[in-house]
Amino acid sequence: MNDPKDRNLLATAIRAGAATVVTFNLRDYSPESLRPWDIHAVHPADYRITLHTIRPDIVVAKLSDMARDRKMSTAAFLSKLARSIPDFASPVAQAVGWSLDEPNGH
């Protein structure tokens, strides 16, 4: 861990007893640098995929809540998410039978 700005996240994870940090910045959170604290880093898309694998019902419900807050359909919200995290959005859409390439998601 070379960047001092990254130490705050690691310190928080250690203090909280977290087993995982979720970050886009995997380069600065190598397995070797986290090994002394038995913590691992995962990309946000991978973390969301894992959550969906474990509890797809909860993930879809939370996506629905977030869509409702934005006055969007869940399918349209997932289509929007697909622009930044396609590795998450695509399998979720496939699992619930939605198309991501149509404006309304159906």
C-alpha cells in the first residue's frame, strides 16, 4: 500500500473487523498488502455479483427501492447501471428476464 490516502480505508476496515474492502482501486490493495490483517479487496461489480448469487431476492428488492427513489422502473435503473457496471447488471437482468438494450428494460 503505497498511497497514504488509501490508509484511511484500510484503518477503518481493520478497526471494524471487516474481512473485505470494496474498492475500484484494487491496484493499491494487493493481496500481499492486506494479508497481515486477513482482509481482501474486491471490485464493486464482483461484490454485487456475489451478493446477487447469495440473495438475489434482496438485491432485486434493493434495486427496486433505488429505482423508485429515482422515479424509474427497476429495469430502466438496471439498464442505467449497466453503463458503469455491466458485469453486474447483465447477469441480474438475465436472471429476471429483462433486456438491457431497450429504453424501458423490457
